[in-house]
Amino acid sequence: MTMASRFARLALVVVLLSLAGCDWFSGLFADKKDPLPGKRISVLSLDQPIKVDANLKTDRVMLPAPFDNPAWPDAGGYPSHAMYHLALGDAIKRVWDSDAGEGANDYGRVTAQPVVADGRVFTMDSLDVVTAFDAQSGKRLWRVDPEPKNARDQTYGGGVAVADGRVYVTTGYAQALALDPATGKEIWRQNLNAPSHGAPTVADGRIFVITVDNQLQVLAADDGRQLWTHNGLPEPASLLGAASPAVEGDIVVVPYTSGELFGLRVENGRVLWSDNLATSQPLGALNSIADVRGQPVIDRDRVFAVSNSGLMVAIDLRTGDRVWEQDIGGTHEPWVGGDYVYVLANNDELACLRRQDGKVAWVRVLPRYEDEAKKKHPLLWTGPVLAGDRLIVVSSEGEAVSLSPYTGDPLGKMDFPDGVFVTPSVAAKTLFVITDEADLYALR
């Protein structure tokens, strides 16, 4: 097991202890007592598997042909986060790898997705340091540490986006910056009301940033001045990292850690509709966190989103009405491909749902342990990405697995030296993967 994997599991234990309180911890040292009568049922067994709709078992999943996208400018791809079926070679192999900075440490871990534009790849490491690489060769072009001069402590979080010839950066230092993509030279710097643990979304001359106190701040891309703000409910607990808003036309869809989802006017922040993806009967302390951690996706006037607490929805973009819902919890972006939506659930199930009604076409259970026989070393999966007629998911043990998007059958796998907790990016028929040790890999 890698040090990064030990760090991930230790962090999970710390979260569980903090949520459970002192009674559970002190009980480890209490006098042994007779157990209460009755049958013991594991809490994990209450997490019901996703069921395939019987009427769809014989249906053939159809997808649009792959298209060659030249860029991946925002976290989640383009501002709408709808990336469809991307072009990628049949037999991809590693063409280069580069050091992208500091990996997982006592302060945080790598949470920012690589973004790609104009032949360059931009990354952020666990200390918010931004690095630019040549997308063809992997040569490092520049590296910038956005830490302000008066900062007292190291921090983590934030992310990177590219638009209109600038690199936009949000940080855990409660600041947003604009950089020159060729040199990394700072163009402007603006204070935020609170730290940001997610990447910005940039569209139509506006930068949309969600801060840790569940506030959306909208800045002007030209000079960083604040245009308007919107507030969600404050939430004392959330998951590591954060989702980015989705933008399509004159509407921005904003996810908050409270489970709230808002449709707002891009121009002034006027609320068009709102929804809440928190469930009334979460199973366990971690499931009580309603965080919409995965990016919401806007596709053909529908919004697709999933919460950690166990609810996935399709919403009409204009009215806010729910088109359908499913009892599926997840922390990663749903992936829309043609008439189907793919989602990675919290119980390590990868599911294919029909876009129009949310009915499940197939489900594939991913390996849940590094040692399945002994149930040791749990795996954490991230994804999926639909590219080159395959779904790609990556794991905390550094394994990348490809599956058929039509049936869910496994197609192949590849190993990385370290765990991967960030969904890969795809641009110009190249798959970009950043590991928890901040090593960037290009495969084509």
C-alpha cells in the first residue's frame, strides 16, 4: 500500500471519529459488557444495490460517434460539463510523464483536475502551486506559487480554468488570480470572501467561484471585480474538494455542500429555481453529508446531478421541475453520452441509465478491495470518462480500468505507480491523469 493510500484511509478514519464523537472512542477502553440480544445486521448491507430495469435488459445501448475535442478548459470539460463521447485511440500507451509539484501531505492532497487549452496542460498540486506543460512533450513551461506574501499557513484546494487567452486560478488562500498562459505572469489578483476548494468555471467573460462557506462569487474576467454573489445554506461538514458550477447560455447551475442546487441568471444571479438533493433518511454519518461533490451536467435543457447522501436527479433547466430521480448516491460527475447517462455510485457500482427516464440499463460492480478474498484494503474509484468506445475509471491503488459503455463488461486495465483520486481529462485524443503524488501522465 502506498503512503498516499494510507493517508486517504487515515483521513477517512479521522472523519468518522469526529462525526461519531467521544462515546465511541472511549468505548474501546470500557469494561466488556454482555451484548444486547437480537440479530446483528451490518450497516453496509443496508446500502441497496442498483437494480437493472427488467424492460431494458434486452435493449441495445447506442452512442454517438466519438468526436475529437481539442481542449478541456474547465474542470469537467467545457462550462456545461457535457462532454459526450470523446475520441481516444484503441491501444493507448504512456507517451510522457512529468512532475506536477507536491503530492499528498499533512496539509491536503491533489484535488484539481488538469485542464488543457492551446497545446498546454495546466495543473495544481496539493499546495495550490500551478504548473504549465507542453501537451505534446510534457516539458514544463513555468510554475507559479499563488501563495500571498502575508499568508501564515499552507493551504489546499482551488483549481484552474482557461478562457480567452488567460489562466484563471482559485485557491485555498481565499483569492482568485488571472495568469498569462505563456509565461505564468500575474495579470490580476482578487480577494474572495472565503477560501475556495473547487475550480472556477469561466464563461462569457465571467468567473464563477464557490467558496467553502457556500457562497457563489461571480467576478469579471477582465479585471477580477466582483459582479454579484449568491448564498446557499452554511454547512459545517463537507467532502474533500468541491464541485464547480455548470453554465449553459444565460443560466448557471450552482451545487452546494448542503445538497442545494440552484438555477440562477448569469447576468445578475436572480433565482430561477432551486432543489435539494439531501435525503431524509441517510445511512450513517458520512451519508448524512448531502454534498453535491460531482459537477452538475447541463445537456439539452436538462440538468443531471447526484448527491453524496443518495439521490440522483434529472431537472428541467428552465423550470426546475424534476424529470426523474433515482436512489443513487455518488461523489463524481455523471457522464452524459447520447441517450444514456453513466454514474459511479458510492457503493462502487458503475451504472448506465437511460437519459429520458432514469431507468437502469446495466450495472457493473467494481472491485471493492485490493485483496477481495480477505476483504482488506478498500478501494476508492473515480470517474467515469467516456472516450474511444470505453468507460475509464481510476482507483486509489493506481489502477485504471476500461469497461464497455454498451454492456459494462471489462475491457482492460493499466497501472500507475500511485493512487489516483482525480477524474482524468481528455483532449486531442490524449488522456491526462494526475496521481496523488502529483505526477502527470499523458497517454495516447
